[in-house]
Amino acid sequence: MSSPGTKKDSSQWRRQTLAVRGGQVRSNFGETSEALYLTSGYVYDAAEQAEARFKGEDDGFIYSRFSNPTVGMFEERIAAIEGMERAMATATGMAAVNASLLSQLKAGDHVVSARALFGSCRYIVDDILPRFGIETTLVEGADLDQWRTAMRPNTVCGFVETPSNPMLDIVDLRAIADILHQGGARLVADNAFATPALQRPGEFGADVVVYSATKHIDGQGRCLGGVVLGSEDFVENTLKPFLRHTGPALSPFNAWVMLKGLETLDLRVERHCASAATIAEFLDSHDRISRVIYPFMDSHPGSALAKQQMSAGGGIVTFDIDGGKTGAFRFLNGLKIVDISNNLGDSKSLITHPATTTHQRISEEERLALGIQATTVRLSVGLEDVEDLMDDIRDALGAL
């Protein structure tokens, strides 16, 4: 995707410069903002050129299910920010998770996964993979002995979220990657909560990194999108054929929105983190709150590891409210600024009750094992004035 000289000129750029200018290709009109190429297909100068492109002998575009100039700019930019060799975008975050796993698996293979995952990720591991004869083993993500014990000769990959959704569990990426690599397996890491602004799993040994770009990368609740990053070999020979023929392509318009989101990602995440840390401290001192979970709080069991892997604690705070499910619902219904929504990473503060939304299909026994109680809520802290947010939370708690 790079225009002549771009790779050479950008080789010494820092991440924030890459976030604004990485991967940009200007048309002959010299536009300052990235061009939006809303096209499904492409024409060829001659039949011979079409043949060469389908053979892979010509780098031009064929069909936007395969590649598109706007999507390509997004892929190149996020790969540069992440420090990975290649990226391919998908229509949604779950399409990215699915592709990151199924592209490298076949019947008879084995996957080890951390137990603490987003509900739809657990569905893939628990229900979809076994349908195709793929064996799966769930482990406590922080227990390295469980990872070692779970490894088998047919283990192809491991899968983790860190921080996890919604309980913000932290796992040791480097240690888990070492265990998997010793067995000839890859580590797939979902980094949606941390974003590349706070954590880059590839620096800790992860082979494949997955994002729901719908969250912080868009950052304003506008578009769905996902992305999978990895080595040149993995993307070209494993991921690309799977995506090309199964078709979860990101639309050019959504890719353009994500490009603009990357430009301000660091600035927004910095504000999310600062406000979230302030709110976590406020909640920790409130007598109606029985538990506060935030990765950079000393009370978090993984705080030391989080501080090694992440540059800040993230924009999500999970906490428990006295009064059971009834108390939790009354609190949510009493909020005037914070909206009830299962999305996250938005400029607007959003809150959800995981036991009845994102993790409702998981059994109560399993939810409790994960730490998700009827009293648990997950707050995605937005870009509003933090004092207004704390006033809103204080008023809703006071009305219980």
C-alpha cells in the first residue's frame, strides 16, 4: 500500500506520528485526509493484467472482499502502531477472533484457552471449535502450571484476553508465550481492552494479536470492525486464504472511520485511563460498593504484572454494588449521564450488567467461578468531565 519512499521515510517515526500518517497513500488529487474508495470491484487495462493479478504476479486490486485501498491503509497503519509485520481487517471484532483461530486449526487439533473471556469468545471456544473436531481446554489464565499441564502434542495455539472482559484478569503474556512456544504452538492475544496505546502483546511474545476495532479504535460508537495482526508468514499463508474465501471483509467506509480513530487513539485513551483511575479510587471509598476491580489498583492481584505489561490501567472499572441484582439494576436505572449499553471504549461513558447481558448464556456456576456476581457491573469510562461522572455515580448510589 505504501507510496514510493513511505517505508524508508517512516522507519524512524514514533508511534503517534505513525498513528496520524502511517500507511497513507495519496491519489493524484493530493488530498490531506485519506481517500475513501467505495468500490466493490476494479477494472484492468488488459486481460493479461487480470490474469497476472489473479496469479499474484501483479500487486493491483482485484475485489474489495480481498483488498481495498482504504482498508489497506488502515491495515498498514495499525500494523505499524502495533509493531507487527502484517494486519488484515475484518467486519467485526468477533470475525477477527474467529479467523485468528479457525484459520490455523483443523479437526484433531487442540487449543488451550484462558477461562476468563468475553461471552462470545467463550462460545467459540466452548461450542464452535468442538463442532469441527477441535479439542479445547480451559485453564485459569494466571496459573502457569495449568498451562503447562494442558499442553499436548497436538496443541496448535493458546488464546487469552488481558485484561479480560469483564473482570479485568491479567495474564503473564511472556510466560504463557514461552510455554506455548516450547510446545510448538502460537499465542493469540485479544488486546481490545488495553489497545495498542497501552500494551503491545507482540513485545511479550504473542504471535497473533486481535482487536475489536469497534471499541476504542473507532472510539465513538459509530462502526463495527476488527483486525488480526501477525507475522508476514502467518498473515500471507494462513490468515489471508481463510479471510479471502470466507468473506468477513471490512467495508471501506468503516475502514476510513477507523483510520481517523487511530489518529486520536492515544489522546483519548490517556483521558479514559486518567478518569477511570480517579473513579476507581472514588468507588473504593464508598460504603455501598463491596468490591472494585481496576488493574492498577494495589488491591488487584495482578497489579504488579499489569504495570509491567501496560503503560496505564485502562478505561474500564468493574465493581460490585450492595443489594444483589435488584440493587445493581436500581443503580443502573438511577444514572443520568452514564448510559446503559453493552458496548465499551466509547467517548460516552457506558455501563452494563454482565450477568444478564454479555455473559448471560454462561451458567451461573461458571459466572461465579469467573467472579461475575449478580451485583457486578462494568463501567466503560468516557471522555466526559470526571467530576460530572462521579456526581452521577454518587447520586445513583445515594438513591439506593
